[in-house]
Amino acid sequence: MSGFRREAFPMLAGCTYLNSCSTGAFPVGMRAALDAHWATLSEWRDEVWASWWPAWLAFADELAAFLGAPSGSVVTGPNASALVARLSTAVDFAPGKDEVVLTELAFPSAPFLWRAHGRRGAKLVRVPAERGAVEPARLLEAIGPRTRLVQVSHGAFRSGAVLPLEALVTRCREVDALLVVDAYQTLGTMPMDVTELGVDVVLGGAHKWLCGALDLGFMYVRPEVAEALEPTATGWVAGDEPLRFEESAGFAAGARRFAAGTPAVLPCLSSKPGLAIVREVGVARIRAQSLRQTGRLRAAAEALGAEVFTPAAPEARGGVVSFSFGEAEDAAIFDALRARGFVFSVRRGLRVAPHFYNTDDEIEAFTDALEEVVREQRA
């Protein structure tokens, strides 16, 4: 049952891969992109940029279309951290408008980055989490007239808890705060239309749920927001006419103003096959399967007495199920299941993350093995 497009992923023949929250399986189509890239490098001529430059821009627009965003509103880079760091240099922290609101579920890059802006006047406000989730009302209460920027994880990387965004968008507009949404753990497993949502900035990456390259991040910036921001961490590609190879008169329109130097083309080319498969399968269909399979995983862990961090309500969880039997027991369970060919990960608990290529039979095999291993450990 289920298991869409399994034939495209060679890795699945040798293991039960349940780790899309960490890396994701890579499609065989990547091989052709890598081989073609080597063929280009082996006979290098500068003329290759005549095709590489439009290919780089075109892939950014493919990502924009996937997000429901207009052309020119997405820029790619080596990772999401580098992109939001460039954007951060365009944000002013004037007295009285100097707070950056984060939650305790933020990926470590966020507090590390925004804490560094303390030297520019930024003041961090941290909203606590309980049992792997943030209470939306508590987050909204933390956003006020002094708030300059809010950065949240749409899906928490440790627990899979999903934060509803509609009220957050409205609140940030009310107080004129910039809203940055880290959707790394939800894009590709949950539908998102950024234009309909009205969010200012969305961060994502090609690997994990989009089955692409490890070394490619991307950032959507709402066009009206992009035009008002001018980063100080920048480079020649961010200019209005970079291919003239002269000093630019100003920044490029749209998200490209958050580019830097020579773009990395290979990660874009090698990420195209994965994105195409995700779009072919369809995120709505992916979401339906994910909810069924994560519900089964969550119920199995709870029945075995684990502390489950992933919310029970379907609308409140993404594609990750996170649970713990205690640090020592988790380590033994992880080793025993890995020896049986199951691939998942540990982040202060066990994280299991099926994707569209996983079958219901694989989920049942994992839950059966989990029950057996837990009982062995406790015998």
C-alpha cells in the first residue's frame, strides 16, 4: 500500500528509510545531473554560463511556483542560515522597535544569529515551549509594538509540532513586524501557498522532504518586503546588472538582492529531479499519507509507554514523530533497530519520519520491531 515512486530511490532497496526529517532519500535522477556536470567541467569553457545562469534563475522560479509565489521572489544559496543572515543585515533595530521574538523550538541557527545582532541593538524575546509545542496564544502575546522581527519554525525539528501561521501573519502586520518562517520541516510534506498566506519570508532547503541536494537552501521574500530591504552582507550577483561585470548602480529587484557571489549551479541542477517527483506525487496526497502513517507511529510509541512529543491532533503535527523511553533506553533501541535495517535519527529522543515513498507495510514492520526491541530491553 502507498509508497509512491519507490523505483526512483535506489536507497530503499537496502533499508527501511524513515529519516526524511534529517536528510531524505535521493532519487536516481540526481546521477544524470552529476554526470552531466562532470562532462561540462571536463571540457570547461566560459560559455557554459550562457546556460548555467538562466538554469540557476529558472530553478529558483520552479521553487517559487511550488510555493505559490511569483517569479523572482525566491533566491537560492548554500543553506538557509546563510540566506537569512544576509537578510538580517538589512534589518534595523531602532530604540523602541528592537525586539526579535523566537520560540524555544527554533533551530539553533536562529538564536545564534539574532543574538549576534545584540551588538546592533537587537533584544531577544524567547517564547517557551511545553512538551514539544508552543502555545499559539502565548506567542501572539509576546508580539507587540517593540517587535521588529519574528522568526518561527513552522514545523519543529525535534517534535514535529506544527505552528498555525494565519493569526501570526495578522499579528505581525498589526505591529509592523517582519515575519520569517522556517519551513524546512514542512515544505514537501504539508501544503503551503505563501501568497495566499501573506507571509513575509519563508526559509527552506532542497534536501529532507524535497529529495534534493544537501548543499542548497532557498528563501522566499514577499516582493513588497524585498524592495524595502537592502542587505550589507552582499556580493556582485545581488546587483541590478551583474553580467555587465561592472559596479552595480543598485540592488536587483526581488529576492536576488539577497544573493552574494558566484552562484552554485550544481545543487540546483541535482535538486530538480526530487522537486519534480514531489510535484508529480502532489503535496496534498503526500500529506494524507503522512497523517495516516505518523498517526500509526505515534499510537504505537504511546502504547509502549514512551513519552511522545509529537501532538496527537492531525493539524498540529508535520511529518515527524518524536518520542523517548529515556536517554539510556533510547540509545539501545536505536542501535537495535538500526541493526535490523531501519534508518531514523535521534534528537533528544527518537525521530521517525516517513515520506511518500514509504509503504504502510514498512510502518507496520517498524512498529512491530519497536515493540519487540522494547520488550527485549525490559526483559
